[in-house]
Amino acid sequence: MDLNKVQIIGNVVRDPEMRTTPNGQNVSSFSVATNLVWKDAEGQKQEKAEFHNIVAWRRLAEITNQYLKKGAKVYIEGRLQTRSWDDPNGIKRYRTETIAENMIMLDRVGTEVNTNSQPAPADDFSQVPPKDNTKKDKKEGGEEEISIEDIPF
């Protein structure tokens, strides 16, 4: 049995760049940074960022291009793939990428993405008014109508 599974939670490093292949498929590429923090032998805090190359295809490419922005917190699930090519000097080059199969935006809806290095302030939920669930629009057949505010992105 084989398994090629990647799960990443990090921040988008640059806005996604979307292209269309000659046969008409959309492909989006961007990078996600994950941070590792630890204490060394002397007790000093150390930090290291790892950068992951992400590639999304078809509809997921369109969604990432439309909704992801630099600095956004995102969950990416996919598989690793390494491709190779010869550069103009004839040298063989390799690039390992995560081919995204699922993506979840982790920033709260309606909040701006914090693109500076300062941590975002803690959420204060005491100022959020409670949702009014008393009035629900019903379609014919008893189904609830979905409003634009209910869509998570």
C-alpha cells in the first residue's frame, strides 16, 4: 500500500498566479509558508520558515485565484509531485510541489488579511451580535433558502 498525502496549514506568501494550459485547463500556483518555533540547547527561541510550492488545477485553481491573497491563513491538502526540466543551459532542474486537492480558508469572513509581520489581535467575540435565527426564508417544498451571508467564502 502506498500513500502520498500532504497537509499544510500556513500563510499564503504571494497572491496566486493563474494560467491556462494550451488544452484549456486552468492552473494556479502560489506558495505557503509554515513556521517552526523551538528552543535551542541554550534556551534561546529559534524560528524557521519552510516554503511550500502549491499547484491547483481546474475549479480549485479558479477558487484559489479568486479568494486567496498574500498573508491569508489557509489549509491545503494534496499530494507531493516532483517535476523536472532542462534549463536553457542544459542543466537538469527539479521542483517538488504540492498538488492541491482540497483547500480551506482559515481567516474569518469579512476580516482583512494581515500582511505585516505583526500578529493579528485576538478576536473579541463579546462585540459580535447574536444571529437572528427566527426568520428563515423558505422555498417551495419546505427547503431553506441560502443567503449570501451563509456562504463561507
